[in-house]
Amino acid sequence: LAAWRAHARGGRGVGGGEGGGAPLTVAGLEAVRQLYFLTAELRHGGACRAIAAAQGGTAASAGEAETLEEQRESIAEAMGGALDVGRRYGAACSSTAGAREEEDPNVAAEEACVLAAWSRLQMELDCGAPCTGSGALGAAVKSLLARFMLAGRAGLWAHSTGWARENGELHAIDCRRRLLGAAELPRGIVPDVGWSPANLLTLQLEELGLESFPQELCPLLTSLRVLDVSHNRLIEVPAALGKLRSLKTLRLTGNALVFLPPDISGLPSLTSLSIAGNRIRNALAEGCDCQHLLFFDASTQAPADSGVSAETRQRTRRPKGGAAPRSSALETLEVSFSGLAEGPHLEVGCGASLRYYLCMGNDLEKWPELSRCPSLTSLSLGQNLLRALPAKALQGLGELRWLSLEANRIPKLPATLGSLRLLRHLMLQGNRLEELPEELGACTQLRVLEVQHNRLKALPACISKLKVLQFFYAHGNALSDAAADLAVLRAVPSLKLVGLGGNVLDISVLGPPDMLLPGVRLGIGWNGGGPDGPPLPPPLRGGPLLTEILSCGEGLHFDPAFADGRKARVLAVCFMAQGAPTAQWVGQIQMCRASLLDVDALYICDPANAWYLQDPERRWRGIEHFSRILRTYTEGYGERVLLLGGSMGATACLLFAEFAGVALACSPQVELRIGQGRFLEPEVLDAFEAQIAASLRRCPGRVVLHVGRRHLFDAAAARKLRAQAPSVVHVAYHETEQHNTTKYLTQRGVLTSMVKMAVAHLHAATTLAAVLAPESEDVGWLEHLKHI
């Protein structure tokens, strides 16, 4: 530890710069490795021996410690300071990874070994020891790290490895690696000391960049129950996997598989099979013979012939449908975005236990046969081509809690909708509904009702019977009787949020917007009696809040950094949906200003909740409408414009990227043609896609997409955008399955830092330009440098 600290003070271990001290030495690396191995021994027995070894054999000092707990605390305290140095050193190494290509490969491999050790050490400090047993595990750790990390030089990566023991036997290995670039499983992936392959129960090899799986391992793993090789580059898996007779869970998500060996679907113990995010042509057939399957996920199958012409894809179109797995115990069936023209067929006796039937984003034109599914609680058939909802479609589905039918072509709902007494979430947006049935009032447990972008002319009185309804969305309809519709909503005592933007409600005679539904967040923009109607009254005279400003009228608010009319160096344009809106990005802008980064803010929401494609006159000319607004407000800022948005707001970042020096777009919705925008007219979708392509071409800066690595739909869309404009679009992947990456980044405390860094980047570009070419001779260089 002392050697490492001395090296860190004198070398680049702290600063990472050139010429800051002595070059990295093997002795310094060895000190860190010894510290790590000391930790392993300490946590797994032999504490006194480990301390004695670390102190050069002075066992007396270790023996003076009264208890083992005191020894642990002493070592933990010593590691604390070193861990901070290690983290900074790791960050410095990562930032200069490109400069290491010409260095000694052995030294680079040693650096990789050290970073892996630090990652493991941090995991143990944060999560506790993953296993118990004798000091033999320490030897296994040494063997694995040495062999695995030095097997080949592949640069630096984030790495974590875990082991677990029971009764002295190793039974779980969890090894995950990113940015490795290896094409096959390195030798030494498992320790060669103190374990037997026959006793291994869990093997996780996620994100290793593997292109093949070693089939020679399969006959040895006779007790294996969980195998996870998700998010690799596997083109095929060996048929020998069919010999894993004890296997219960098999995860092959996010590879490039075109088919599975037939033996796999017949594994006798298999209860969970995930093949989502591959290129399997007939995904349903792969799990049809699994007799005991509980969970089957074959969603998001990309075309096996990606990149070929449309004519070729049409000739090789996937089969219309197929049979669901023949398992009477099946509980979850997930086949969304798999190109199916028919829903999975459930054989007799195979749907009694089914609870989740998820088949969204396909080409279904007919309602699937669900009469054999009395236990169904979640049914998702949205974003298909359904033209009708038969009267018998919902019979026998009394256990439903979630029903998703959005973005279809349904003109009318049957009266049997009222039989869903336990329904809590009903999604009907993007259909062709002209009215809602009175029987809807029988769904007394309904919490969320979404009917935006239909053809509703009035709200039925039955909505007033939904006493626990909290969220109601009806944007973009033809509602015109403001007094009657608001009277219906006032009778619902539990309402929290209502969206009525983009209708033709004349609210000019009903008083201030904040009094229309007291206590409810109300989005009411783009109403006022239609294009020729009277204007909306000023919202909340006498100091309106931002959220309430965005809820009314144009959904637009400019917040200058300076009260004297001066422009700040940077303009941040914050996009959001109006559902009713939440004033997003306000906290991040305030934190920038608190850090002395002057930034003006323009908050823009979409009153129609229509991906910024609709305009106040309901003519789907939103691109022109919002472009005019942006052109006006960005004048004078040059390229010093930051665009911010999440989900639908992130879509706006792409639509208007031509105005951006930097754009941070969190999980943009861009695949509208097969997603929630499927109800839009073809010419609107064509204009949408053309605008994104043109705006990215004209973008003077860069667009950074933040998406969840495990959200397959968002990740695929991000890769497509990156391929479309590789010099402009950059993708940052995050370890989440959720679409809402804005929330994910906020919960981890990094969103504000990201925004501040983007603003600082634009500030620095401005300041550097001024330093190189000052506007006047009176301004000294020192004043300019202070801004940097």
C-alpha cells in the first residue's frame, strides 16, 4: 500500500497527465495486486496469515490485534484510501485508453489486471463478501484473474466477477465484461483450484463479446441450472446444450441467433427460456416442445436479412404465426415486435395458467383466441392492425388488470368491456373511437384511462363513476363542450392529472385555468374554441408557476438568466410532453446557474402529446410550427444551444437537431411506424423520418443518445440512428431495462452532472474562441481564462 501511494503521488495515478512523475512500474502494480489478494484472503479466512504476509512477515503486529473484527477494520481503513486512488487512476486510464496502443503489451495487460482487481474490490466493499469458505478461494481468485486477464490484450474494460461457495464447493460463477472485443471464451474463465464442473449450478457470461460457446463444457456441467449468455455476439449455440438435463433457466437474449438446435426446446427441466433480441425467423417454434415452461420471451426479433432490399424482405417474410409452447404451466408469453400476422395459438390445456400475454408491435389483424386463458391479468395487443374488437373478445377475462390496445384501428368498444371489474389500466390511444360505452363505468377499479388521439366528441357520464381514477388522457380528440366535459371530470374525486390539450374546448368563459379542475394538474393547451376562437386568458395572474404556464396556451416559457435583458452564453431548450406537463429540467438549469454557468432556458411542451408533429390548427404541421419558434429564440446564440429531452421530448431533440451545439436525448421515440405512432397517416410518418434525417445532417454539433442497454427496442433504434449519422450521433448505454432513462439517471445522481458538463462544453467553446480572437483589445486574457 505504501508503494502504491508513493507511486500515485509521483506519477499519473492521481492526475493521469504526461510528465507528472515516474512512469507506471511493475512494482506499483504488484503493490495493488497484493492489496487485492490480501482482501480476498481476509474475507475468506486466514486473516492473520494475510496481514502477516502484507507486512513482510511481521506476524507479531497481527497477533497484537485482540479480535478478528479489529483486524478487518484495520485493513478496511487502509483499503479505503487506496480505493479512492484506484478509482481516480482507473478513470485516468480510461480517458487515455487510445494513447496506450503503442505501449508495452505486458504493461497494458498488467494495468487491465489492476483495474479488474479494483472493480472486484469495490464490489466486495459495497455488497459484502459473495461467498464463504477457506482460504482456498483466494488461490482460485489469483488463478482466475491471472489467467483470465493475461489471456489476451484487449484494452481496458469495466469488469466484475463473482463466485459463490456452499459447503466448500464452488457452485456459481458470475463473470461480466464490456468492451472486451474477444471472439471466444478465454481460457481460465473458471478457477482451476477447489472446484468441480459437476457441482456448478449457475454460470453467467453476460456481455463478454462471445461469438461462440465452448461445447466441450456442456458434458461437464451436469448439475447446471442457470446459464446466461445474453448480449454477446453468438450466431449459433451448440447442440450440446441439449444435454444439460438439469437446466432450468436459459437466457440467450441480445445475440444474433437465427435458429436454436431442436434439442434445446426439449430440455426436460427448462422453466424459463429467453431468446429475445435475436434474428430467429420463426421464434414461436423454438419453445414449442418445452413441457414445463413457465416463462417464454421471443420478442424483438430483427429480420435475419437486415440490410437487404424491401423486395427481398417481402419474399422472405416470417410465418404468419404459430403455436405457443405446449406447457400447461406457462405463465408468461412475450412475442412483441416479432413480425407476427397472427397471435400465438394456444392448444387445449395450455392457457389455463397464462397470466401475461404480450403481443404488441406485430401485424395482427384479428383478435387472438383467448377463451382458454381465464387467469390472464395482463393483455397487450397494442400497435397492431386490429380493425375490430368482437363482442365475445373480452368474455372470460375477468381477472384482467392491464389491457393495452393502443395504436390500432378499432372504431368501437363492445359492451362486454364492463365485465372487466378488476381492470386498472386501459390504453386505447391512437384508435378511431367516436364514443366510449356506458358500460365502462362498471370498471370501478380503473386508475389510468388513455383515450388520446381518437375521434371523441364528448366524454360520457359513466366516467364520473370511476371513483378511483387518477390519470386521464384525452389529447387530440374533438371534444367541444367544455362545461359538460369538465362537469364529468369534477365528479371523480381521486383525479391527479388530466390532459385535454389539442381539442376544441372553449374555456374562455369558464374562468382561470387553475380553477377549471381545482387540485388537479390540467393540460389544456391548444384549445380556446378552435383556430378562430377567443384566446386563452393569462394563466394565474400574479406569478404563475412554470408547470401551470406550460399547461395552458402555447406551452412555451422563456426563462432568462439575467433580468437586465442580456443574453447568457448558452441557451438550453428543454422539451417535454404535456400530459399535463411536469416542468422538467428546471432543477438542472438552476444547478448550472448555481455553478456560475450562465444559461438561458426555453421550456417547450407539446400540448397535443403528438411527438411535436401537430400544430395549434390540428393540421399535423408541427415541424414547421416548432421550427419557427426555435428559429426565433435561438437567434444570436449561434451553436451555443443545448437541447434536452426524454422520451417524446428526446424525439424533439432529433427533429430539431439542426439548432443544437449539443443535444442530450434520453430514449427518443423514433420507430413510430411500428410503435405508438402507428395510427398516424403515412405522409405524416414520411415527413417525420425525413425531418430527423435532414436535421441530423445539418446538425453543427453532436447528439448524444442515452438508452437502456437491455431495453431492446430503444437500443435497436439507437444503433439505427448511429448508423444513419455516425459523425453526429453518439450512443451512451446504461444498465437498465426501462424506457425512462431520464428517471434512471436522476435516481443515480448523474443527470445534473451530465447537463452541467454539456453547458460547460458550450461555455468553453465560446471562451476559447474569444481567447483566440478577442472582441476588443481592452479585455485581458486573464479574464477570458477565468471563464475556462
